Amino acid sequence: MAEQIVKGQQDFNTDASQYNAENFHIRQEINKINTAEPATVGSVSGGGVAKSGTVSATPIVNLVTGTGEGMQQSPLFTIPYFRYQGGENAFIVDPKPEDVGLNVYAMRDTEVMKEGDGSPCNPGSARRYSKGDGFFFSGFLGKQPRRYVMIDDEGITLDDGAGGKIELKAGKLTITAPNGVTIDTPETTLTGQVRAEGNMTAGQISMQSHRHTGVEAGPDTSGGPV
């Protein structure tokens, strides 16, 4: 069985001078420092109305062998993902499989910190700039959204992707709800005029077609509606 020949990163100039040799050594050491790289989400754990979860994410850009061949990187697991949150207030949009984002790697071991409550702690080991200490930031190169909240110079738009939409523009609120609007509250107070282009129903009584009892000519008061 023929032996497989493996070519390293050195070339003919690497040992040509002391400077070249030291330069190669320095570059190899720098290559051990992991900073950030784009990655694709494989799976998502946790999330929803709970603490932000974790993802498995595979770096997109391949490693390159000494012969110039690409070598796909392995997935990284249990990476905490970014959530826009302050205290107990959060904007929840959890990542989905195939989302593209950025893996950012910490300069120290973060395993103990990830299990803690944010208080100062010692690193779990002496490792530095490791891919085992990554955090994932989603939202790069995303698909066209179906559901969204958009804030621009015209105002604010919330679209549910199924025909429902809330728009706040130029001080006017417009609600579009093809399947109706339900307001669940014990009391509603309106401080201005109310206009209805269609019919209104109070209990079982129609505002457009109801009748009154006890109607008589003159100044008498009619009875209640029926």
C-alpha cells in the first residue's frame, strides 16, 4: 500500500534565511489565534420565552492544505447565541438552521463563565483564543423576511407574514387584520370620536337595524332597543 504524501505549509523559501524561518514560525503561531469567522447554524437548543439558548455552527470558510486543497471544518457545539436583551426585557428572534452568522472567539477560557451568573470568575483553563470559547451572532446574509418589524424614516411597521399588519406612521396607527381583532380587557376608554363604516353590535343589538319599544308621538321617551 502506497504511503500518502502530506505536504506542509513550508515552501522552498522558508529555510532560505533566518528571517524567512522566523517569519514562517511567527505566522504559524498567529494562525493559532482564533478571532472570528462566518458560520452556518446546524441546530438550535433552547430559546423562546426563556434564557437565550445555544447553537451548533459550522465555519463556512474552509481550511487549506499545503497543496491548496480545501478542507471543510467541523461543527462547533453549544455556542451561546446573541439576543438583544436588557435586564428582563428582550426582543426574541432565535436563530434557525441554515442561518448565516459570525462566530466570535474569546481570548480566555469561558466555560466557567458560561455556567455562572455573570459574576467575575477564573478561567477554566489556560487556553487562549480557542474555538471552544465561541459566541454566535446571527443575521448576516439572511433571506428575505416574511415576518418583520421595520423601523425607518416613515415610521414603524410590524408584519406577521399572513396579511396582518400594524403601522405607526406620521402619528397615525393603522391595523390590518384579515381574521379580526380581539381586545381582551375589562374596560376600554376612548377619548375621541368613534366612527364605524360597518355595523356595530352591542351584546345582541345591532346599531344599524335595532328598533325601540314604546314609541309614541310627541316628547315622550322611547323604550329600550330590541
